[in-house]
Amino acid sequence: MEYTDFPFLLSTPLYPEWPIAKVRHTPNALAKLVASALLELPKDSPAAKAAKIEGWTIPLNYESVDNLLKELRISPYEDYGRVTWRDILREHWKTITAVLVFIVFMVVFSVYIFRLNILLNVSRQELNRELTERKKAEEKLAESYKQLEMANGQIMDSIHYARSIQSSIMPKLQGLGVHMYDYFVIWRPRDIIGGDIYCFNGQHNDFMLAIIDCTGHGVPGAIMTMLAGSTLNRVVNERGYTDPSTVLNSMNRLVREMLSGEGGGGLHDNGLDIAICYADKQARRLTFAGAKISLFCVCGGAVKEIKGDRKSIGYQTSDPEYVFTNHKIDITDGMSFYMMTDGISDQIGGEQGLPFGKKRFKYLIAQHSTRPFHEQQTLLTEAFESYRGQQQQRDDVTVIGFRV
């Protein structure tokens, strides 16, 4: 037993119950030898008697004592042979801790995986619902597209049929060749059908040629051409008018009345531009009248533009009493005549994106006026296409050239 706070020497007479005491620096092995010597003191030794250890001897082998203590389960062998939780924890605490950590990790991981599975199932159900809705939408779209294709096919059939009707009311090109020395016709609607039309009426020694540019293009423009063509035929064939000015005056009133409707509640701001040439081959004279369309006369390489009146036909703003002007031209050998709608002059193209213009048209017809007219048609078409380039055609294009 150690007493660190007792600095004095010990005396057996003073402290007989202490058989031995050692200072801190004394080796334990030496103290053990001294203790063994003390236990072997004679019975009559005062120190042995005071410590009540007289008569003790140190056994050479303690195995029998250990066995007896184990059998009687006396301290420190109370739990000898039993496996207690304390022993297990003391011996395997690292393994147990690792197992517990692993179990906690697996529980947390399982909960995480379970939650992910729930979210995945929810997402899968939502995706299946969206796929089902998308499939239904695609089926509906396909059905709508099919119906649209059918409707578009019917519309296109109707438009192509309308083109055949529109073409049928225009004169056959062979008929023009009977009454003209040479000619060409360029008729290019912006769409399948358009608002441009040309009309011809030939007799033995004379003929009338008209070029008409109606409001709009496509189907609306085509409907207007039917109205314009029927009105022109009515004026020329039923009333027998051959004078271009008289024809335009009558058409102006008739078209205006038809477009205004009953009580003035019909269509508004619809009409047409037109140019009419009447050629008397026997008298070698050509009479021209125009409503916003000019006649170009080429002779000896020089181009002369004979402008029509700056009035249109049939608009609500048109004066029904307006009298259009006749221009009379004496026809000479080699003289060529050209009429065009504004679809060619207004076409955007070129490097700067400017209109084709009248100036370029005049240059081309002056340059090629001595060529056969089928060559002129090809050259003029190529020049127009080259200038247009990648630009879309803006309007219906009609050009007629002829020589009497």
C-alpha cells in the first residue's frame, strides 16, 4: 500500500499493523522479496504477531488455491466459465461496433433505395401517362394531318381544275399566229392560278388583243379574271364595240356595278388594270387605250412607251363617266409591239434587291427586237429568272409581244 502524503519513517512499535512499507524509489521486486521474508518471520516475532501473519508460509504453487477459488466461485472467479455481455463487449467491441455501423448504414441505404424506388415508380407512372397522352396526341395529329392532306388534295384538285378553266377562256396561241406576223406570250401566275389574263378576238382583216391585271393573285385574282374576261366578251361580242376607248369606258361602268353589289354593299377596292390594242391590218393602223398599262413600240432599235391613262377599271373610287384615251399608231415594216403587267417590272432581285423595272425591260426588247419572237421569249424569260435569283416571284407575270 502506498501513502504518498506520509513522508516519515515507519516504526514497527508505532505502527505494528504495517508489516512492511517501501519508499517510491524502491524496486517492486526487492519489496516482494522483503514481503516474502516478513511472511516467514517466526511466530514469536512482534511484527508477525502485530500483522497477524505469524505462522504463514509462502506456498510454492498457487494452482490448488486458484482451483479452489474457481470451484467456490470466490472473487475474482465469481463469473468463471460464464460468457457475459461484458466479456463479449470487452473482447469483441471493435467487431460489434463495425457490425452495428454496417447495420445502420444498410438501414439508411435501404430507406434511401426504398424512397428512390417510390420516386422511380411515380416518375414511371407519370412518364407512362405522358407517353399515353403523347401517343393519343400523335394519333390525333396523324388523323388531322391525314384529313388535312385529303382537304389539301381536294383544294389542289379544285385549283388545278380552276387553272384549266382559266386557261380555257384565254385564246389558243395558234389563233394568234393566224392574225399576226409573229408573236410570243409569257403567262406565269405567281401561284397555280392568278390574276393576270389576256384575251384575243380576231377577224379577217383586224384583231383585238387585251392584257388584264386584276386585283390580287391566286384564287381571288383568278375569280376577278373570270369577271373581267366575261365583261370584255360581253362588251365586244354582244355590243360589237371595237374601239379600245369605248370598250374601256363600258367595262369601267359594268365592273364597277358588279363589284359594288346591290345597294353599294358589295366588295370594295377591287378592280383591274387593262390595255387593249385594236389592229386594222388593211389600214395598217393600231389603236391603243390603256388603264394603267402601257404599250411599248419598237422601231429601228428605238423604244417608245405609249402610256395608258392613270385610271383603273371598276374600283369604287373610279369615275364611271371617265373617258379613256385612244392612241393611234401607223404600222410600219419591222415595227414590234409589247405589253406587260407590273409583275415583271416590280419583281425584286439582283445584287441590291431592287425591282426589275421598266428601264431594264425596255433595254431587253430594244436589244432583241430584230430576233424571232420565240427567241425573244426565251431571252426575256432567262433575263427575268436570272435577275430574280433566289427571290420568290412577287406577282403574276404576263408579257405579250407581237408584230403585225
